[in-house]
Amino acid sequence: MRAHEVECLPGSEPVSRTIRSVMTPKVWKPDIYAKNARYVSDLGMPVLELLNPQSGERILDLGCGDGELTRILQDRGCDTVGIDPSAEFIAVARKFDLDVRKQDARELEFEAEFDAVFSNAVLHWIGEADLVIENVYRALRRGGRFVGEFGGYGNCAAIEQALVGELKLRGIDASTANPWYFPTADEYRDRLAAAGFRVRYIELIPRPTRLPGGMPGFLETFADSFASLIVPDQREGFLLAVCDRLEPLLGTNGEWIADYVRLRFEAIKGRP
Ligand code: BEZ
């Protein structure tokens, strides 16, 4: 048995619990993201098909990350702009000759410029939902569409509860460290409508998702704001304890399956 693996019931394989690196405060690391989370853009194809991008359309990819989906839009003949607040991701995306800009969705200054704004797996990182929706609305031409997908209500709930629970055991209140916003369809529909959008479609979609880097890879990539509340020499133990809690729920036959729930939507700009 390797370090940090545990014995399992007969008939089931052990899931990997090796924590490869101890976390530091959040900075996106494109190599770690590509290793542990490439599935995020791969699984973005259904929302990209909902967007139904047409050649010649001017499309903003909001939170383009390393540009994987922006490239597909460009390959389909769209005139794309990608924005992302991460300088590290933008540096990777630029290698693909994309128009990508280091910019935060809360500070968008585009006006009536885009046929569509597209966003995959980003909006759950931004608590100021109304501000982002207003900025998207302004960026769109009349009749333009806002098509996106992100974590919805119940997304990764077991993982979130395990992180919060292990922090609580250590006397730490996670409420200020939790960076995730996972709304219900009703809540997000109301927000879109309040900004003037006509919501053509919105749905919560449970999507159990195999984690190629296991739970350690997920936590390494996405949960650093929780782990940063723990003193550095105790972080590995904290993350292992989180894995211990989650294994009976999400570990199966040597694989980790995360309890993803997506919120997918399409909304049309009504008023000018
Ligand atoms: C998501 O893409 O749904 C997600 C990302 C990080 C943490 C939790 C969920």
C-alpha cells in the first residue's frame, strides 16, 4: 500500500488519496488545471452546442481560462474575444493566437458589441452575480444571447460539506473562505429577468463526474481557499481527512465520482 492509501472493503479497489502538493492561496496553475481538470472544458460541449455559434458572429467567452473552448468558437468561424482575470491562463491562451484579454467579469466595459456572451464553469466563482449579469447585458447587442453553464444548487455538495466540516472540527468557520456560488434555477432566472433578459431556457442538470486526478487532484485544483485557512504544515492532514470523509460517498471501484450539478441557461437581451 502506498503512502496515504487506505485499506478498502474486499472487492473494491483503494482510491488514491495521495496529496501531491500542499496548497497556497489561490492562483490558477494552468499545468495543474490541465492535468486534473481538462474535463471541465471537455464537458462544456453541450452548452457550446446550446450556444449554436454561427460563423461570423462576434462572441465573448467570459472566463475563457486557457482558451480551449474559445479555440473551438474561433475554429467555427466566430470572431471571438476571451476574457479571464488569470494572467497565467491568458498567457497559455495567447499561444493559440486568440484575442484574449486579462479582465475581470465584474469590470467589463463592452457596450452593445457582441452577438453572444458564452461562459462555461466560471460564474460559480463570482459572488456578485447581478453585477456580472448587468455587465453581460450591456455588452450584448439587442437580441443577443447569454448562454452559459456553471455549478448550480447542490453542486459538489458532499465535497463542500466535507471541507466545511473538517474546518469546523478544527475550530474554523469556513463561511468567509467559501468562494462558490451555486444558485437554484429559480434564483438565477429571477436575476436574469431583473436585468432585462428573456430567459428562454434554464435547467439544473445533475452530472456525476469522474475525476481524472481523483479527489486529491480536485482539492489541489479547486479547494485552495479552504485549505489556506489551515497552517501550512497541517494542510496535508486536513486534505487527507476530507478525502476520508468523502470516500464512502464518492469513491467507487478505485475511482472518484464527484457530485456535480450544472445550471445551464440561455437568455436573450430584450431592451436596448
Ligand atoms: C465546478 O466547475 O462546478 C466546480 C469547480 C470548483 C469547485 C466546485 C465546482
